[in-house]
Amino acid sequence: MTDSASRVPTRKAARATRAEGRDGTWRLIRRLSPLLRLLILTQLAFNIGFYAVLPFLAEHLGTAIGMAGWLVGFVLGLRTFSQQGLFVVGGWLVDRFGVRPVVLAGCTLRIAGFGWLGFAQTGGAVIGAVLVIGFAAALFSPAVESEVARQAVVWEEDGHGPRTRVLALFSVAGQVGAFVGPLLGALLLAVDFRTACLAGAGVFVLVLAGHLWLMPQHIPGRVRVRERGGVRALLRNRGFLVLCCAYGTYLLAYNQLYLALPDEVQRAAGSQAPLSWLFALSSVLVVFTQLPVTRWAGDRLDLRRSMTAGLLLIASGFAVVAAARPGGWTGTAGLLPAGGFVILLTVGQMLVVPAARAWVPDLAEEGRLGLYMGALSSVSGLIVLAGSAATGFLLDLGLPAAVPWLVLAAVPALAVALLPHREKEAGAAA
């Protein structure tokens, strides 16, 4: 595919974006194809089941299982790696066998993984369950994300507006699920962690049934690729690889919602009870401001500038906590820096994620969008695996309170230098 996404939006695209804004979200949803509506609803349900469990996993591992801090960080990183790191496998399978069978296999594994995690009582059992949960998403998510990206390009080519509009709506659906999931999980934890896991598994039973009923056997325009050689070409694609690395630093920052943030909330409030509300704050921000932010960015920024602004906002979020930590504030005042971190991280996310996903189709080989969307997450997973273990180690070292947060602030700030600087450079190796 040609590298057109990194250009500054044209006036025609900007007018289309403003027209979509006047249409409103619900009218936009009604104008989508039935397949896009199914995929967006799938993302909603996926995140409800996922976030009913994951935000509370670190505390469960540290208290109920008794794992050390570095091992908790490693397990969380392993979960992300087995998911994000193996997306490239799921993406290759999607290109080879199609969307439907890969989605169904992912749902089945996620049901099994959550059920296993609910009954796991040893470190080995937890690691096994976490690997199954992660690999399930490595099948499920590339299938859904690559098809949404492909359909978003079709949407743009048919004159409905920029592809980022559809991808932003996809993010909104995910964040609605991320809002509902932790609240559901907090309620279920009043019973126990096992109940939360089984409820998460139940959500994926519903997702599996929905796709068995509604997902078409063959999606028009999607061609299955039989020949080999896609990975070799991908590894020579410099523009795509540096995009992957920059996106990976965002994902490492986002992973701190489950590692560094719970530690900060525990210190400030004496418990992790406010954690659900901070997750809810992030989700509410995305639900109500993602589409306006995308319209604003689409009118003013090309994809590189959008990602640059997002990464710098994320770095600022870590810097806010670093600046406040020496004060040792507790109670409501102590939670303010954590709230500032969540807000800045979320706004940065709203700029980075649609831009990165919109960029991939223009850097991918024809017919291999699943592989490239999977690789975007796989490289990110490698970064998160190493970075999460390092973060857990930093948090256990007893360093001055601001140091881990300053280190984390530096990572997305430095990642800006990785982004391709020119359209020619982005597509040079494509």
C-alpha cells in the first residue's frame, strides 16, 4: 500500500471530518457497515471481560499468591508479551485462514484461561493461565483490529471521511468496556477474585456465540495469502519498524496503570480502592472526548505530529507524579498527581493510538495487513516485557521516590526521535 497517511490532511478530508462531527456519534454508527458495527461491539464486550479482572491482578498476585514485586512485574509483562508479543502469529494466521476461525479460537482460549486463573493457587499455575489468556488475545485482537483498519480504509476511499474517525470510534468502544469492566470487577471482588474471573469468562462465552451467529464465513475484499516471504519484507521495512518501537513505548507507559499506578495509589490512599475510579476517569475521558480530539487532530496534524504530541503528553504525566512524590502527600491531595498522570496518559493515548493504527495500512504489503497489525503489537510486547520487569525492579530498589517516575517519563519523550521525519523516510523500505 502507498504511504499517504503521513501527509497533512487535505481540506476535503478536513471538511469530511467536520461533517462527521455534525452527524454525531450515533448517526455515524448507523452509517457503518454491519460488519464494522459487529467488530466495534466486539471490542466493547472484549474489554468488559478483560478489565473485570486485569486491574486487580497485581494485588491478587502480591497478597493472595504472595509473589515478590519483581515477580509480579514479570508476570504482568509476561501476560502482555504473550498477548502483544504473539500478535504477529495471530496476524499471520488471519492473513492465512481468515478472520472468523481465528476470532473463534481466541474466544475459546480466553474462556479457558480466565477459568484457569480463577482456580490457580501457585505461581506456576498463574503463569500458565496468564499465558493462555495472553495468547487468546494474540489470536482475537489482530483479527478484529486488522479488519477494522481495512474497513476504515474502505470507508475513507468511499468518501465518508478520514479513516481515523472509524479507528477513534473503535477506541471509544474499547474504553466504554474499560469503564464498565473495572466497576464490574470491583463489585465481583466483594465475593472473591475467582468470581471476577468466571464472570470475565462468561462475557467471552457471549462473544463467542455472537461471532458464531453473525460473523460471515468470507469477508468481501479480504484475500487469503498463501505464499511465504511476508516476514522477511516486514523486517526490511524501516519505517514500519520504527513506528512499532515508538508505539511500544506508549504501550509500556500504558502498562504502568497496572504496575506503577497501583503502588502510587496504595501509598497515597492506604488502599487500592480509588484505583477503579481512576480507571473509570480514563475511560470516561476517552468515551466523551476521543472523537472531538480525533477531529481536532485530523484538521491540524499529520500522523507524525499527532503521535509526537501524544507521546510528549504521556511523558508529562509521569513527570507530574515525579515532581509531587518528594512532598509525600497522602489522602485526597496525594491522589491528585495520580489523577493528573491518568488524564495526561489518556489524552496522549487518544492522539497516539488512532494515528499509529491509521499509519499501518500505508506501510503494509498488499494482503498482509494482519501480519503488520500483529507485528505492531508484537514489537510493543517485547518492549513491555523488558520494561515491566525493569519497572518492578526499580520500584523495589528503594530509590528516591521520584526516580522511577522520571525514568518512565524519559522513555516516551525519547521515543519521539524514533518516528519517521518525512513521508519519503516512512515509506523508503516499504
